[in-house]
Amino acid sequence: MIRRARSDIHGHGVYARVAIPAGYVIIKYRGERITKAESARREAKRLERLRRGLESCTMAFRLNQRYDIDGRRGGNMSRFINHSCAPNCRSEKRRGHIWIGALRDIAEGEEISFDYGFRFRHWASNPCRCNAPECAGYIVEASQRWRLRKVAKGASDQARPKGL
């Protein structure tokens, strides 16, 4: 049904081997179940790698208020699904599990993507590479993308000479 291959978005991605109808559950997101404290420790380590100019991907998924799922350990192909500001899939949490399902019909060969829904406070550490016409430039949950426009407007206002 799906395969992993190089992606134009980032690194590797997951692609449809066959046409997938809207509503179809494609894959379960698997990985190690970790506490929020452990997740925060791993994220700090990832951000330090980025500060040193090294590549580092997020593969931790918020499960609930106590736990996350880290796809790096015990994960499956789902950990390679990239973010998009115009996704063709969505994630759904059911009974302690995370499922990825098609939002719309997906063509054979099309890359599978979903909105990672990152919180706004981490926007600067997570640039988006989806290249969708509506791309926000950073991986931020859809309901918070207006804040990115506000940040960008503030930066352009500061660059404008006074009195204009």
C-alpha cells in the first residue's frame, strides 16, 4: 500500500503504491512510549544538534498529557511521513494509539503527508519545506499560523525606516 523513498520535502518520505481512497486508515504510528520528561530531554538534545548545524528530525508524537510516542525506537515506516501545510492525511488518536488516515483521495505515487501540529512556541526551530502554495514557512499547528504572519509583519515593520 505504501513505500518509503527520497522526498522533495525532507529526507525520506512515504508514498502511495496504489490509489488510496479518502477515509482509509493507512498506518498506525508506532514507537517507544515515553514520558513527557523524557520527550523534553530528547527534544533538547535534538535542538542542540540543530544549533551545531547538524541534521536532526523530530519523530516524537504527542499521545496524551503524560506520554509521547518516539518513532525512532520501535517505530515503523510512519515515522518518515513528512509534514505539509496542505496535507492529504490526518492523525487520529484512539484508545492510546495514533492512526494516520487519508483526508482525501490520494493518487498512486503521491507523497503521504499530515500536519504535525507543532505548538507555536517552537516555531523558529522547525522550518517547513513542504512548498505548498499556502505554506506558512514553519511547522506550526494550523490554528496558530496567524501568529507567524504577525511575527513576519513585526519584522518588516522594524526594517521600515521611521516616518514612512
